[in-house]
Amino acid sequence: MRKLPPLTSLRAFEAAARHLSFKAAADELRLTPTAISHQIRLLENTLGRPLFLRRPRPLALTPAGAELFPVLRTGFDNFEESLASVRQEVHAPTLRITTTNAFAARWLVPRLPLWRAAYPELATELIGTDALFDMAGGEADVAIRYSYAPPPGLPSIEFLRDRFWPVASAQLLAAGAINRPADLIRYPLVHAGWPATNIHAPTWQRWIRTAREYDAQVSDEMASGGLIFREELHAIDAVIAGQGVGLLSDVLVKEELESGKLVRVSDISLAGLGFYIIHAAGGSLAPTIDRFVAWMRSVR
């Protein structure tokens, strides 16, 4: 068991030593100078040594006071910092959001300043990954998942659903217009990797089969070669840079399509998947999660 002097005496001494004034210490602690003097006398009696040289002016520390003061000052500074940290954690919990790298970079991150402006007191952690987090186990508070149907097991809201269009940069199309699907044979195709098990994946192979219904000259050879990227973000960057024609989500390249930086080269498109907002039910963060979900739906 620690044998420590009363905290009020230690606070009174630290304030008086910092200001070298009983009056200034009294003003800070909202006490009277007499009360400060009394608390310091109690501390001196406990320690058996004087802590101040009480001469008319100025007030000065004894060697014992000079030894004790920096220890207490550092201790109180540490207390203040730790309490502020705990208080911040209590009042401003961190909202952990996980989503795919592509959606994070192309949709969510550009809009995060709007979320921060609306709720500046909330800390937000964004985890970009294609891995599935255990929401029920508390690995994240909100997940934005991309799938054909609502993921089972937790509350979810279909937030967006996209379509995939053949698009190219205006710079690339300057070399020659694409007037029919078969004209794509003149350009390299940019492929984004999809799991082989995903039967709903909007791939170039599926698009070619669909396009053949409108243009008999479309061949499977069009899908060979080109550029293949495992990461969807890299495929998007390659198309924007004019390296080929990509089959891209109109949600993820909305800004470039609206600005004319990217152009649709065919009216034939493939249905994409749904973006689902998933969250655990209940818990202390429920009001914050509700605010985030409402904000997401307001800015889409």
C-alpha cells in the first residue's frame, strides 16, 4: 500500500512552485492564499522538511522543494494527458469501416471530407481490403461489400448497383473511332481479375458473348492478349492512362465519364453487382453507425 501525502497538498505545492506565488496558485485552484499555505504546511509536516523559503519577496524553493517539484510537475502532466486520452476515447469512439480497395479509393475516400465536416468529433478508420472481416466478431463496425445478393447473417442495405461498360480514354479514341463492337479488335483490352468461381463476374469474355448477338463479326480473339490486372484499381488507372479499352464499373469511374475523360464505346453493357452496407446489430456504436449509413445514402 502506497503511503502518499494528500493529493490536495501535492496539487497546492505543485501550483505554488510552478508560479512561485501562493496567490497565483490559489487563483488557479480556486482557493484562498491562506488555504494554499495551509496545504503546503501539511505537506511540509508530513515530509519533515520545509519546501519554500518564506522571505518577503520573491518566493523561492528550498533544495527539498526543488527536488520534489519536477517530479510532481511531470506526474501531473502525465495524468492530464492520460485523462484527456481516455476522455476522448469515451466521447469520440473510432468508427471502423472496411471495404474493397477499389471502392475505398474511387468512391469513399473522395467523399470522406463531407463525412468529417458533418461529424468532426468522430474518429474514422478506413480499412481497404478485399478480405472479408468477421463483423459479428467485432473486427469492423461497418462493411461495404460487393456481391450479387445480400450477404447472409447480418443486417444489410443495398446501397448501389453498378453496370459495366466498355470505356476508353478520349486520348486513345483519337486514333480511330469505334463504330461497332467488332472494331474493338483494333485496341488492346484491359482485364480486371475476377475469381473464377464468380459466375456473375462482368468479364470481357461474357461481354463478347453478349455483343455477338448484335454483331456477328465479334470473335473470341478479341479477349486474348491485352493487359491483365489482378487489382481492379490498376485496371482503371491503365484505362484512364490510355493503355486500352476497359470493361469498367460506372460507379467507380463516374467522375471520369461525366467529365469526358473516359468515353463509352458501346451501348452494350453487363449488369454488375450490388454494394451492400453491412453492420452488426446493436452495441454502443449503433447511433454512430446509423448516422454513417444515412450519410452514405445521402451522398451517393
